[in-house]
Amino acid sequence: MNLSSILNSKYLLRFLTVLLSVLFLFSVIVSAFVSYFKDDKQTKLTLFEGNKDGFSALALGTSHSIGFHFPSLGVDGINFHDGGGDIEEALFKADILVEQARYVDIVFLAVSPGSLHMSQRYISDDWGRRRLAVINNLPVAFNAFIFNPKASFKRLLFKFFPIFEFRQIIRTWLIGESSQLSADVSVSCFGKGIVELDYQSFLLGDYKEEIISPHCLAEYADSTIKKHIQYIEATILADSNVPQLNVKRLVKLASMLKDRYGRLVLVVPPLTREYYEDARIQKWVPQHNALLAELAEQTNIEVYDFHDFFYEQMADGSNDFFYDDDHLALPGAIEFSKALKKAMDDRAISREQSKLISN
């Protein structure tokens, strides 16, 4: 046996042992540093993980889900939407959340025109980073590794070696907190709403307090519509079968709730005239409605259309309900959610009466 080979092996083993020990010690020090200086406020995940059996409802999908105000709906819910969240992501999230929250029997999902025609696979600048962001907004689960092994491994790596949180703390020390609006947002367009909630309530629903000035609606709508149409066209160009795939995904999501006698509630949320009645959006409305009609045939899928809910109240040129051209602020979310609850209750009563008549 070659003596130098044995010595080299021993040296390599000693080097690896020292290296791993240093990495472990570094991880412990960084983790302790981050834990000591990190903000003690609760997060959505800590709220969910600390009270999984306390929730009966989830909101998923796009940012339009901020329109679901759980107290007004009469449910204990929590919102796990992501900005631009597509149906594939909603199904993935439901698979994890419904399994962990055993008393959830209703899932709310906002389906504005075009949402069934979009896929982050084809519109995201970096789909790998997008999937990592989605996974980071969920409890740790084995299903995540199936969804995206690489992103899931990164999450675990960042959890045990929180170098990025460490870097953010150092950066904050050096340059302070930054609060910068995007270039296309005009501060003069926004004013504070009259309804306030405590911090925990905002985490549960991601509600917006600000109200957009009516004179800004047309400009915002034009900008939003251009972006949404670009997403739709890019998706359909890449895969024209996406709408039917999304229908199948929603049917599968609803089937997850059947064993607990639950239901999937799909809602076209309130939108402004400036957004919904634009010709570019109207082009996709017939196809969107046809897909929703197909979904409504499922026994535990309910579909509601509230797109014009605030038209009459805003006919005088005022706005007390919208954060921007297509998202509800908290006052609008409360009023809309009360109306949605009534519509759901009325449908349940009608269903029971039909059963009695048929029997």
C-alpha cells in the first residue's frame, strides 16, 4: 500500500472535518445573530403553523384575493395568495395547506378575466426564482420537493445558513430602511382609507388601506391592462392548452375538499369600469365566462360574478372602495365580502329547498 496515499487520505479527512466544523460554527453564529436582531413580529407562516386547526378557509390565487375579508364572510380564514399567482401554483399550495389544516373546508379563489389564460411558466422572467418565492410563502412540506426539488433545497439551505437575512440586517445598519415606490406610482393618487385593522389581521388578509383617487383610475387601468394582455398572449402563444389545463387543475383542487364536504368558491371580484369594460379585456371575457360555466357544473364548485358590484356607487365619479383600478381596498373588501356571504347563504338555502322538493 502506498504510504503517501494513506497520508493524503488522512490529510483530506482532517481538512474536511475542520471545514465542516467551521461551517457549522459559522451557521450557529449567524443564526444566533439573525434571531437576536430580527423583528419579533409574527409572520403569516408563524400564525398558520401556530393555529393550523383554527382555520376553516383559505384564499389563494392572484392578488385579487385581498378582496376576501374573512370576518365579513363569517369564516376564520388566511390568505396565501402570491402576486400574479396562477392556477398551477394555487393547486400546489392547496395540496400542502389543506393537508396541514384539517378543518379547512372552503377555498376562495379570485378569477378575474384572463386569470385562467395565464401561466407563470411562460410569463415569469425567472421561473426558478418564482417557484422559490412560492415555496418560501408556505409551510415546509414534502410536496414542495416534488413541485421543485432545486427551489426546495435552496429554501432548506437558506433556513440553516441564513446568510441573506444576515446580509439584510448589515445592509439596514449601513444605509437604513428603504421605502421606495415604483416609478409608475404617483403618491398623489392615494389617500388613506377610513377602516383600520390590527397587525395580525393584515397578515391574515394582506388588506390595503389606501384608496386611489378617481382621476387616476383611467391611467392606472390602461397600464394594468397592457401588462395583463401581454401575459395572456405570451401564455397562449407558448401553450394554447393552458385554459383547459387550468380547468382540470381547479376540478382537482375541488376534489381535495370533497372528503371534508368542502367547496371551491370561484369569484370574479369587483372591478372598475375603467378596467373591466376596456375593449382589450372584453375580448377575453366570453372565453373566460365559458370556462367558468364549465367549472360551475361540478358539484362542489360555486361561481359568482361581482365584476360590476360597485358600478352604481361609483357612477358619480367617486371612489371609496378600490386601492387601484382592479384591486379592492379594505372598505371595498368588507362590503363586497358581506354581499358574497349573502349570495352564498342564499344559494345554500335554495339548494336545501330544492332537495326538500325533490324528496
